[in-house]
Amino acid sequence: MGSRDYLFKVLVVGDAAVGKTSLVQRYSQDSFSKHYKSTVGGQERFTSMTRLYYRDASACVIMFDVTNATTFSNSQRWKQDLDCKLTLPSGEPVPCLLLANKSDLSPWAVTRDQIDRFSKENGFTGWTETSVKENKNVNEAMSLLLSLTSSLFPRVLIEQMMANTREGSTSLPTQGDYINLQTVSTPGWTCC
Ligand code: GDP
Ligand code: MG
């Protein structure tokens, strides 16, 4: 019997300019551009996402900029928005990593203790500091997320989802020979 391949949708959210696009570029193409121009350059704001955007995601990254306290506190709002709109088919919250990005810069606007407490209080799977610029902890964080994700999908559940797919309901899309990280742009998405 041939093997089956699954596509997992991983959300990358957080305020504008924290490094989301850079993360995806770094992870998928191993490149970094400091000249990348944000569509909404300079704005820091939380925007509630549509359920459609979150639908069928199996893991999430919430990212903030360690030099910008507002992006840190807004991570709580991103997490709450996520949790009230998305659960796994099992009813569990989706695994969600908090990434403290731009760790190469100083001074930091938050301490590691604060981040640690915040991560626990808000139900994150864990947190780590990253520098997409210096390629620090990017692959490690993504590998961790994918291993958490696949361990949450026991064979029986995957087969059930496949059956749902065949019946035409929405489920994890399957495609190709790989597990892919994907971000999705929707009209409601103001950060890309
Ligand atoms: P997005 O709006 O969240 O998608 O953020 P971008 O990926 O567009 O990044 C915003 C800016 O931050 C860009 O100028 C990036 O080059 C820069 N940036 C992203 N990650 C890092 C990092 O780890 N360190 C530093 N110093 N700059 C970064
Ligand atoms: Mg972007």
C-alpha cells in the first residue's frame, strides 16, 4: 500500500512588522531581506481574524517583536481570538508557540521572566526567542511545532478526517509529498 501525505496548515499571526513574512521566507527559502516592505508598514494593531482564516489550521505561531512592548501585549489578544475561533477536531486548543522575535536587537522591551509568565498564563505550548534575521531558532521552532502537530493526529483521527474529505466536507487538505507550512492571505488579513 502506498503512503499517504498530509498538508498541515500552520497559522503565523501577530502584529504588523514583527517578522511574520520574514519567518515564512526564512523557513521556506532560507532567505532574509531587510528591505522587505510591509504592506501596512509601521502600524501596530490587533485585528480580529475571520473564522475562515483560522479554519482547519492544526498549529499556530504567535509572534511579537522583543523591542516593542505593544506587540508583546497584543499577543494575548491574538491568542484569545485564536482560541475562541479554532479548536482541533478533538476539541483541544491547537498547539501554539509564542515566538519572541528580533532577539538580535537591543534593548529588549520585555524580560525573559515576563515572557515566561505570559506564555504560561495564556496557555501557549511554549515560547522561544528567535532571530529570523540571524536564522536563530527558526528551524528548531518549526520542527517542534510540526512534531507537536503530527503527534496530535493519531492515525485513526487522520483516517476519519480523510473520510470527511471524501464526503465533501472541509478538512485538512492533502497535497503532494510533503508537510508544508502555509500562511493564507484573506481580505481580512491586515498584516501581510
Ligand atoms: P510582518 O509585517 O510581521 O510580516 O513583518 P516583516 O517580515 O515584514 O518584517 C518587518 C521588518 O522587520 C522587516 O524590515 C524585516 O527585515 C525585519 N525583521 C524581521 N525579523 C527580524 C529579526 O529577527 N531581526 C531584525 N533585526 N529584524 C527583523
Ligand atoms: Mg508580512
